[in-house]
Amino acid sequence: MKLFFIVGTGRCGTQMLRNILRCWDDVRVLPETHFIVPLFKKYGKNEICVNDFLEVVDNIYSARGYKFVEGILLDGGLLASEYKANFEQYVRENAISGNIRDFTEAFFKFVYGGEFIFGDKTPHYGIHLDVIKELWPESKVIHIYRNGFDVAKSMKNHIGFRKLIAKGIPPEKIDEYMYGDDFSKDCHSEISVEQALQYWKDAIEKTNESIEKYGENVISVKYEDLVFCPAQEIKRIAQYLEIHNQVNCLKKAICIPRPFPEKKQANVANNLLLDSKVDFVNETLNKYGYPYKFSRSRGLLGWCAELYRGRYSYFQSFKERLKGYVRLLKRFA
């Protein structure tokens, strides 16, 4: 199976990159799984049975109390109420046996119904690339990173990260913490800018350490480059993944990042800087090329190109929302 992983600190653009790569017909990118690390911690590379696999998969919880597997099944058009029995039947019919790699690959094929290039968008696997390499030494990794101020702002508005930071769960323990329902329980979860920035700093530094040990088959993507130069960056990623350079797929993919990004990005960090002592992240920011040059001088052709790309971007956004509403209606029908 051709497999790749999209990793990062969280709140760094992994979902946008997932949406971009889903434009290719032969690619399937799962929502966040979070079950590979807990499975490995529990069973390593030992042989397991289907019930061992499903027990962990079915007990990965979000901060809001739903199971992550429900999102995966919904994305594949399957019903959560029936998936266990159906997957057990799939395992029997296909004589699946072995360790967590074998069952994970079988589960991906079961959900999406065929052979594809599969991607897994679980940001925190970036800290556990030793586990990924142990199970899938041939897999590829896309590390996407983003300005720490933007990430911190997003973390402050995200219930999951507010809980993780307030409870003192370090980045390397996130996936283990999601195994069981503790993550879904209420807690006081107000956090400061400094706390969120420190969390970003810890996460990106530990991810970088993991990447350095992982070695080859890793590509780094700066979020800001992806939104300012989508055609160039998406072609580079597609070439790295060895996916077909289909014109229609590339055209759709390039429309995913919003047009005229400088309007949104220009002063996004200013409010975070007010009344905050943030000097402790300067060295890390500089290491990854921040502050980023937001200004862009566009000629007439550049403006026309962005306007044209925006036309498709807004259409794609509307279509995706409509699909989401349809899936939601089907789920509760």
C-alpha cells in the first residue's frame, strides 16, 4: 500500500492540505485517526486479532465527546452502528491477519472500498515518526508548519487544544491521552497566549527532532508558501507523492487556498503581541523563517489570475459545504 502522513503541530494547515490532496481521484486522505500510536504502545509489532484492533479504534475520543472513528466512517460513507460487524466480516472474507500494520491497511481499504494512495492527516504523528517508520518504513511524510502566532491564536479558540494545554498534556502524549474518554470530560480550559505559544514551540521542536531521526522520505511545507504560491507548492507536493499530474485535479487543488491571502495574513499576530511576553519563541520563529513577508506586488496579470482563482475557490467552498450538509442529513435520516 502506498501511504503518506501529513504531520505538524496542529492548527497549522493540515486540514487545508488534506482538502488539496483529496482533489486527486486516486488519493484518499483520512481525517485524524489517532489510533496508531496507542495501538503500537499496547501491542508493538506483535500479532493481534480484529477485536484487539477495534477495541482501540473505537475508544479514541475528541474533546467534544465523539469518537474519531465516526468521522472516518462518515467520510467513507459508512454507518458507525454497523462498521464493527462489517469489518469483522471483511477480515474473515479477506483472511486478514498479522500486526497493527496489516489491520490498519485493511481498515483503510474497508472504509474507502478499494486500492488508493492513502494519506493519514494526524498532526501529532510527527512526534512519533519512529513508530511510523517501524510499521511503514517505505511511507512518505509531509511536514507542514506555520507561524507560531497564528497557531497560538487558533489554539486559543480550539476546545481540544485549550483542554490539552490546561490539563498539562504534552504534545508527545496527545494520541495516548485520546485513548479513553478522559479527553471528553469537562475541565477549566482558558489558556494564555504565552501558554499556547509555548505549546507550539514544544510541538514543532519535538516534531523536528523526530524528522531528523526519521531521515529520508520527508518533505517540509511552509503554510504561508502554500497559500501565497499554491501552484508552485502543490506541484512540488504532487511530484513528491508521485501522484498523477492531472490538469483538472491540479486546477481544483490550486483553488483550495483562498485568493488574496495577504488581506487576511497581514496583521494577524498584532493582537497576540499586545501585553504579552513572547521573546522566548523568537529563536524558534527565526529558525523556520518568520516573520514572513506578507506583502505581495501584483501586476495586472497577477490580479486577474487571483480573481479568476477566487471564482473557483468560492465555488469549491460552497460545494464542499453543500456536500457536508447532505452527509449530515444522511447521517440522521
